[in-house]
Amino acid sequence: MRRINFDRIMAFLFILPSILAILVFVYGFIGWTAWASLLKWDNIALIPKGSLFPDVAFTKFDNYVRLLTSDQRFQIDLRNTVIFTITFIVGCLSLGLILAVLLDQKVKGEGIFRSIFLFPMAVSFIVTGVVWRWVLNPGNETSGAVGVNQLFENIGLPFLKSAWYTNPKILYIQPASSLGTFLSDIGLGFLSSPNFGISLAILSVVLAATWQMSGYTMALYLAGLRGIPEELREAARVDGASELQIYRSIILPLLQPITLSAVIILGHISLKIFDLVSAMTGPGPAFATDVPAYYMFDTVFRGNHFARGAAIAIILLLSVAVLVVPYLSYSMKTEVQQ
């Protein structure tokens, strides 16, 4: 008994530095950011002698109200994030599933193809942004077409050339009047404003992000497919089911936990995306490729608006928490039931 207690104490002492580091550098800084978001802090304020906090005014939730009601750039960023998240997740899931199904056919050279598909995961979003910035460079009158536009021109398909990430065009969508009234009543009237729409430039960023993360999704699906007993497929074939029916009625339902995990991971990445946008496009024309994380960087480190930047950070944290916390709760309940 004494030996067990001693082992527990030693184990706790070993992890104690990590616990303290997490409390200070994770939760402590989250608390500091939440407190800073409630202030009017628009410059490098001095900390009075004998105090731990700068001499700034307390404004409660004014920064949040301003961001959600009158800050047009932040509202554009939210729309870009919604479009980016939906198209990015759908693209990665679709392409990853297709690649996994093809590799699951036991094709020759599977290892080579698997390595090729997973290769983008070996590079950072910064490298991906730099590469795709060149690939999708639309060119100009002096240099002519470059990148993929030059390819289209050389193979006789000039009508496919595009301005890509420099395209400021927005496909406007006007919600129904009843929906617009409801959004206005709950303080989200900007979602029904004439500026609501799909930025064509952000789709170029989606293309680059999908290229990098679809291989990862493929690996998740391939692991799931290899974990499904072959006997289930054989039994379905004996009953007269076609391959399409087998995938629709057996394989895909069994892959639902994989799909849920992929959605959570990809959604987390899309909500806080920064490095890819920074390296590839920046905010873009008329903020067409801007995202909240990039706006936070601009606000804090270039504008010295610390409180507003902290408010953006907390909104990002809450958006990620809304996605991740229910998944963690579901996973814990599933493990307990098993």
C-alpha cells in the first residue's frame, strides 16, 4: 500500500511542471486575453508601479458589440470563414474518400500512390501558400499568363484562365426577408446585408488547403476501410448487393466515426487558418480572402488595438470550442459505454 502511494506521489511530481505550465501559459493567458477584450486598450499602455495591469478603461462587451454590428471587415471575415469551412470540409472529405476507395482496391504500387497523396502533409501551410501563390498567379500584361493560366493558354483552353486569388468578385446572396428580419432581431443583421455572398478569391485558398489536407483525410478513411471485415462485403455480395449498394448501405455508415473525426479536425483548422492566407494572399482585394485570424494579427501587431484583437481571439476560441467540446463529450460518453 505504501509502495502504491509512493508511486502515485512520484508520478504526480513528474507531471506537476507540465500542469503548472499549462495552467500559466494556456489557461492563464486565455484568462488574460478574455480580460483584455473587455477594455479600451488602443495603444501601448503603461503599467503603474505596484500593479500588474495597464492603466486602461473597462468597457465591458463594447468590443464584441462593435465587431458584430459595425465592423464591416470582421463581418466579411466571418462570411469568408463560413464559405471556407464548408467548401474546405466538403472538398477534403470527398477527395479523401475517393482516394481511399481507389487505394482500397489493392492496386499495384499502392505504397507509392499513398506516399504521393500524403506528401502535401509533409510541408507547412506557409510552403503551400508560397507554392500555390505562384501556381495561381494570374499574371499581368507585362509578364503575360503564368502558372496554371499559362498551362491553359498553351493547351488551347484560354477560356479557363482566371484571376484566381486576385478576383474581387462576390456572388451575392440575398436571404429571404423573413430570415433577414430574424437575423436583425438577434443582432446578426449583417448576414442579410447586400454584402453577403461568396467570395471567388477565397475559393483559391480553399483549393490550396484541400490539396494539403485531402491526403490526411484519405489516410483516415483508408484506415477505416481496412478495419471493416471482408466477410461483411462477401455476405452482401452473396445477397445480391451491388458494389454501390455495399458502399452506400454498409461501408459509409461504418465510416461515420471517421467522418465525424475528420470534420472536427478540418473544422478546427479552417476556423483558425492564418499561415496559408498570410503566405498566399493576405487580406486580398476588398478583404476577399481575409479571415478573422489575419484580422486579429493586423489589429494587434500593426494597429496596436489590443482589446479589439483580444475580442477577436476570444470569438475564435468560442467558435472552435462550439465545434470541439460536443465532440469530446460524445467521445467520452462512447468510451464509458464501451
